[in-house]
Amino acid sequence: MKNLTSDNYPAFSTRSGFSLLGSAFANPILGLASWKNSELHTVSNGNWHRFVSGSWGAALKTGLSTAAEWSFTNFKGNLTEINLIGSNGIDAVQRYNGTTVQTLTGAPSSANYITTYSNRLFAAVGNTVHASELNVPTNWTTTIGSDADPFQIIVSSTDGETINALRPGIGHLTIFKPNSMYELFGEDISNVRIEPIDLEVGAINNKCVVTLNGIVFMIHRTGIYRYGGGTRPSRDFSQPVQAYIDQMNTAARSKCCIGTDGEKVYCSIPVTSSTAPDTVLVYDPKYDMWTVWEDFSALHMAQSSFNAYMGFNDGRVVQLGGTTDNGTPISFERVSKPFGSASLNKLIRWFKLWIMCDVPSGSTLNIYLSPSATGDSDWTLVGYIDPATNYQSKRIILTPTQIANSNYVRIKFSGSGPVTVYELDRDQREFPLI
């Protein structure tokens, strides 16, 4: 399938679109985050911008790395205001206080994957997890023998990999490497400990981990995994889209990212020879169902209030929602499994199709049949659904010349615009064995 959604399950319908926020930047998006769940921020070409009054304002900070990707978290502690704090492992850690972006004094050099857990800031440098003083984001080194002191803890592994992601949870901080996972328990240096979760599965990068409804989802080089605690991460739920992971361009997998809108999980990956993500695999936990979106090149994702955003490789930042891709109709496609008869040796013929659907004005829906179990070379157009102002049941008469006697029949729906197909029925005849 292509560009369909589970929103109207068991019907299938065209996915939602997106709208462009302000003007596109000239370079890829390197970071995307929300300050206080209300104000969107991004970094592109080494410049930090915020979105206000319908446009991207002048850069709040310039001269940052033009290649390093950013991690963000909100934190207050003893600061006068909740700050949006960002790190990229190259530049000094930065903080936005509602007005300006400035260096967070005291943060470790090369700190990355900044996050908030147990009223402290946490970051990683190599194999070491650094924690700030309790409620003091500017003190990462000075100790006075108190449980509130900052601390460091080394996370070693036999493969020598370094930490590449941190995610806070309830009662623990999850630590990722490319091929392993750990949990940090405790809040102070007197009771902190690290327990391994899995020594074979990790995350591709910090952008490839997201939490939805208490479940951690991550993209690993071997698949999409979820972890709910207590057992090893599992990828059983993602088997329907494993073929896409198997076709992922390994040279560009560092560009992968994952995000959520609070209801679904979005996994953005580069397929085959693509040098940037070009496919979004969408998981709907409500129905335990996957759909596939194309025409997306998301490098970063963020959530703010009830809105979800994506930062693209071409410099666009978009907000999900609407019926078009910023004014462009959305093309969709769904190809069925091969339908056969009781015996694979029998020939079948379809005489009529009945389709219950909603095709509003401006949308198109075409129906094709193929006598082959696979391939795309022999599709025959058998019907077209005219747009209407209400739901319609359409009957399509098939002639013998449209689809010859065959062992299989497949059906393909394709078109553009907001279309919903509720039901397909058919009149089928099976021929005797010869």
C-alpha cells in the first residue's frame, strides 16, 4: 500500500496531508523541538530559529555546527524560567529561556543526547553518563558529599560501542548503544545502578527512539522494536513492514528517525538507494496495524500540544494534518493479495465488482485487475469511480476480454485525494479441474 491510513479501519482511506510552516530553509533540518509544549524551534545550517506569528524569526543563535544533529529537553530547576536545552556533541550545550539562546554554563564538553530525568539533566559523553546536580542544571562537577551532588557513571560493553541515545522513563533512564540497551535505576550517587536489558538490540541513533503510552519504540538495524519493561525488546509486531527494513540503505541509515503524534508511531527510513529518508512506516497501536506513507523525507519529528511536526531533508518544516500535501493532492495505491479458488489448479473468472466508497469532488479512484500473482506489467483498468457528494455503491461489469481465465486475480485501487473504500464484493466463478 501507499499513502493510506488506518483512521477509518476496517475501511481504508487516504492518509492525512501536511502544511508548510513559514518558508523552507536552504539546508536540511538538524533539530526540531517544542519549548513548553507551545513554541516550535528548529536548527538548520548552524542557525537556531523559532516559529512565531506564522513565520520563522531571525536566528536566535548562529555559528553552530552545520552537520551535527540536535537533541532537546525542557528543564527549569533553579533557573528563572523553563528553558529549552539542546545539545549536539560538538557545540557547547545551549539553552533558550523564552527570549535568547545562550550557552548552558557548566555542562560537560562534548555532551550530547541531553534529557531530563528525576529533576536532573542527563547527557552522555562517549561511554559516560553525566548527571547534573539535583535541580541545578549548571553544576555537573562540584560535589559536597550530598545525595543532590552531580555524578557520572560509565556504561561499558564488550563491543566497545559508545552511547548514542538516552530516554527517560518512569523510575529509570534507558541508555542505548547501537547494539545494546541498559537501564539506569536510582536517583542519587548513593543508590544509582545500571542493569543491561539486551546485548544485541539497540538504536541506530538518538532520533530513533520514542515513547508512546509508556512503551519505548526504537529503530535498530535489524528491525523496529518495542520495549515495555520486564522482557527483551521484541520486533514481532513489526513483521508486516520488515521487508522495508531489509531494503534500508545502510549507508544512509544514520538519517532514520522516529516520532509520534500521541496516537501513532512514525518511522522514517531511506529505502534501497535513497540517501535520505523517503518512506514513513506508520504503526497504529489501536488496531495493531501498519500503513506506509511515501513522498516524505523526515529527518526529525516533534510534538507540541495536539500537533505533530516533521523536519524534512529539503529544509521544510511541516505540520501534519489536512487533506493535501501543502496544496498538492495525495496519490494513493493499494494492491490486494492474489485471490484464487479452492484448488490452485482451478481457473477463475470475475464477472462483477461492487464497491462501496466515498469519492468527494476533486478526488479520483481507479480500479485495476491483474491475472498474475505478482508483478506490475499486466494491470487492466476495469473501472473508474466518479466523484459524488455522498457515499456511493458502484457496480463494475467485467467482460471476458478484460481479465482472461487465470489461476489468480489481484485488484488494485489507485487515485488521488481524500478517498475512502468501505467494501469490495465480487461475483466469481470457478472452473472445474482439467
